[in-house]
Amino acid sequence: MAYFEVEFYEKANGEQPVKEFLNSLDKKMRAKMVSTITILQENGYELREPYSKHLKEGIFELRAKVGTDITRVLYFFFVGNRIVLTNGFIKKTQKTPVSEIEKARQYRADYLRRKESAQ
């Protein structure tokens, strides 16, 4: 079984939105999301609901729930069994906010652009 490498997307200014998001969560929710990230690392493309769901255009959401609180971390796959976590949010509505998906798409575009220019 292939093991996936998980990395936090990093903005040009060094900020890591997912790391900041995880640090903002309470202990229980952070622990739950970290264990869900571990499950993602072990299962990669095979991970399905209730843990993971494909949203659109290669953007996926990782799901964690503690009581009635629901959090999501968005991510995408990159060459060589790499998973890049882009952004996270606390889910308050039935549908994933379009703004969060759009943010993940922009982060991915930035990530890919910088990867290409680094080669």
C-alpha cells in the first residue's frame, strides 16, 4: 500500500492557512481532524465518505465532526502521492461555501505555478 505525503499549502508570504485553522480549533476537534488527516495519508485516493468527498475540479474535502460541530479541510492531490491541504473552515450550512472551494482552487493554482517555476 502506498503511503501518501501530506503537506500544508504555504502562501508566498509563508502563511499556512490549514495549520492556522487547525491551531484555532479546540483540542477535541483538532485531535479528530489530525486523526482524519492520518487516515487520508494511509488511504489517499481510496478514501471516501464519511471521511472524504470530491467537491469539484480535483478539490476534495476532509470531514471531521465532534458533537454538532463540523469542520472541513480542503485538499488536492499532486504528483508522486502528495496531498496538499489548502484551507479549512467550520461548516455552518448544508453546502460547502463556494468561497471556500474557490479559495482552494486559487491556492492550488498558486501552488502549481510556483512548483513549475521552481523547476
